[in-house]
Amino acid sequence: MPDADRRDVQEKGFLNHMADKEQLLPGRSNHAGKLPQPEKKLHEAVCVLLLELCERFTFFGIVCNMILFCTVKLGYRSYQAAIVNMCFVGTSTLTPVLVGWLAEYLVGRTKLVCICMFLHFLGTALLPVVSFPFEDIYIDKRHVLHTLPKREQKIVFCFALLTASLGIGGIRAIVCPLSAYSLEDCGPKELLSFFNWFHWLVNLNSAVVFVSISYIQQSVARNLGFLIPFVSGLMAMITIHMVRGEMIYKPKTGKRHSLLTTFGVIVSALKACCVRYRYFSMGVTNWLDHAKENHGGQYSEIQVESTKSLARLFPLFAFQILYRTCIMQIPSGYYLQTMNSNLHFSGFVLPVAAMNVISIVPLLILVPILECINSWLFNSKDTGHSPTTYIVVGHLCAALSVMVAGFSEIHRKHFPQVEQTFSEEGRLVSSMPCFHLAPQYILLGVAEALVTPSCSLLSFWLVPERMRGISMHFLALFNGAGCFLGPCLMLQGKLILFQMSALPGNWFPHLLHEGKLERFFFFLASLMMVNTLGCSGHGTDLHCTWFCTNLQKTLLLSQ
């Protein structure tokens, strides 16, 4: 019996020791393996921002010289190359909405982000390996050049653009959504400051890309164009690190309002309006009320009211379509103008895409100035400074920019033609220095500095917290529509105006001096002026909404 008692004591001591060890291990792992909560949040924010900048680096690296490559190496006509470029930008703008929906309903977020990273790397790897002219890769031991035929090259090029745009959508929707920056508790002043500096960083990154990558792709050092897939590989490693560290953003399940629910409310209300049109103005104060359960619909009061708050922003989103079409002239119409101008400067040939930096410099200068102005306005005793004035002024700058581009095109044609070499291929261009086009770039840069942060602020602040992600998705949808409106105007509008005009010429010919590109710019400028007037009229209603929202949230905070 004493031996049995001794064994019981030893077993109890061993169990107590193991229990103490289990209690110590979690504490030790918290100090050694896991970061404290504030440091982890900072680590996540740094990873998300770094991934965002890398994604924009690859995106701008693809866009910056796409027109030059399509026209010189693939044999596209000028308007076709511009359409390809705008469609790629538009697709990259719309895919985050699609991928966000897939991540929410069909595929898990972690699995989908791995698929999108693979697609992004595949697309960025195919572009330099197959599409860009790295002749030394295709020369065999007998010094015979082996290249793909033009048809196969175009197929692979379009496939690479499609896969890259799908990958971009996954990164923006899953890894780098706006909700990952934890902006829920920020006021309008902090939000506007965030959007200003966020777009400032993105444009600083794009300035580096337009100077470096465009020169690399257009010079003898073009093999460094593999820098784009290298950055994509770096993004993949950062994403793997975030997946292993459980840093991929997961939306809150209790406060979400899905995109399908929003579309369902709108469709249900429209169907009810069509079926019971005679009762449209009876019993309801808003057409969306037809979707409520107490009016015969199938959606709750909260869902319909949330959608109504979003519907108030639809006019603002609609006015962004033409504005985005004007902004898309930088990688399309303005790029063609620059490519057909004299790029020589002090014995040095400027890269075509380097002119885009002129549109970025005003934004980099204006953002700190606007920050000082906003701090003073938000610190004043009124209920809040509405950013609608910035949007109207920005739209006016965009209209003036396109109008100036039309006059610059007329001015460019008065100069004699000279021969200029692009990727070892001679081309007749105007002898007008490309710096004569600087005013139109500057005006669009000022417009971007004023419009984009202000529009993001309104889309984020004027809706309930559960609707903020959906609101940003709708803004992306309308921006993507603006990217695709440009090709539609180029393909359809030019035919209509050409039939109405007795003057010969074409809007987007292969050789600009043979066409009437200025007509397209003047037509777009006239549409943008009407758009600016409409935006100015709607700005009064939006200002009242801004005032009431700020007053309501101030009262809620004071209670």
C-alpha cells in the first residue's frame, strides 16, 4: 500500500506539472510567435499598402507603353491600340466587383486569392516573354531568330491581358479592399485626408513607373521589362506571408449588405412599379419602398432603407462616367498625340509614356495644399465642408483639358513632319515639341487631385456602415463604364458625326495628320461641359445630404 500511495503521488505531481506547462506554453507563444494586437495591425497595414503599391506598379507598367507596342510590333491601327488599352483598364476596374462576389458566395477567400495571384503572375510573365520584343530569347545556337506569327502573338497577348486583369481584380477585392484599412471610426476630415494621401502614394508610384518602365521598354535595356513579373512574384510572396499569418481581410458577417441584395431590391422595386404603375404615387414616398415587405415586396425595412441611401448617390456615380472617359484620354488620345509629336529634348529621346508624369506632378503638389485647406475648413464652426465644390471644379478642368487637346491637335498639324524612330522603326511625326501638349495633361492632373478623393469620400461617408463596401463597388462599376464609353464613342460616334459632316477625315486614323482627332476632342469636351452643368445642379442636393448626414452623426455621437 505505501508503494501504491507513492505511485499516486507521483502521477498527481506529473499531471500538475503538465498542466502548469500547458498554461505556460500559450503565454510563451504569445510573446515569441504572435505579435501584440497593435503591432499586428501595423504589420497588416504595411503588408496591405506594400501589396497595393506593387499591384499598381505592375498595372501601370502594362498600361504605359501598350499602345506603342500594339501599333509597332503587333500591327494594330492607332484606334485599335487605344481601344485595347482602355478595355484593359476598364476590365481591371470591373473585375474587383466580380471577384468580390465570387469570394462572398462561391469560393473561399483564401483559395480565390491564391488563384488570382497565379493568374496575375501568369499574365505578367506572358507579356514580356511572348509579347515584348526580346529578340535574344528567340535566337538559337545557329543565330536563327524564332518568333511567333502575328496571329498567335495577338492571341497570347490578349490572353495575358485577360489573366492579368482577373488577377488584379482578386488582389484589389480580397487582399487590398478599402475595408482592410479600418476606416469605420474615422470622421469626414480623417477620411478625406486618407483618400488624399492614398491617391498621392498611388500616383507617386505611377510616376516612378512611367519614367522607369517606359524607358526600359523603349530602350536597349528593355530586358529589364522582366521587372514586371518579378514584382508580381514579390506580390505572391507577400500574399503567402499574409495567408500564413492570417492577415487576409475577412469582412464582418453581422453587418454586411450584399451586392446581390442591393440589386434584388432595385429589381423588385422596378418590377412592382411596372406591374402597379397606377399606384406608383400612392402609399409610398420613394419608388424603392415597393420592395418592402409591408408593400408587397420581399425585403426588410433595413435592406430597403440602406439601398435608398445608396440610390441617392446614383446621380453622382452617373456623372463620373463621362469624367472617367476624359481621364482615359491620357493612355489613349493624349498618348497618340504625344507619339505623333517630336520627342527629342536636348539630344535625348523622351519615352512616350513619360509625358504622363506631367499630369501627375500637379496632383503631387496639390494634395499637401488641399490638406491644409481641408484642415482649416473642417476646423471651422460650420457643420462640415462639402467636397462637392471640388468635384464640380474638377469636372470643369477635365472639360477644359479635352478642349485644349482639340486646339493642340490643330496646332500640331501646322508643323512640318519629321521622321522619328520607335523600336527601330521609322515613323513620320509632327515636328512640334511634345511639351506643347503639357497644358492638357496639367488640367487633367488638377482634375484628378480634386475629383477622385472627394468622390471616394462621398461614396464612403454618405451611406450606412454596412453599405460602404457596396457603395465603393458601385463607384467602380460606373468608373468601369466610363472606361468602356471611350471605345464606344470612337467606334460609333465618329461614324455618326462623319455622316453629318461634309468635311472629309476620320477621328482616329492610323496616321493622325490624315484625320480629324480634334473633332473627337471637341465633341467630348461639349459632352463634358453639359455633364459639368448637371453635376453642378446635383451638387446642391448633395450638399444638403452632406449637411444632414454630418448633423445626424454629430447628434448620435453627443448622446
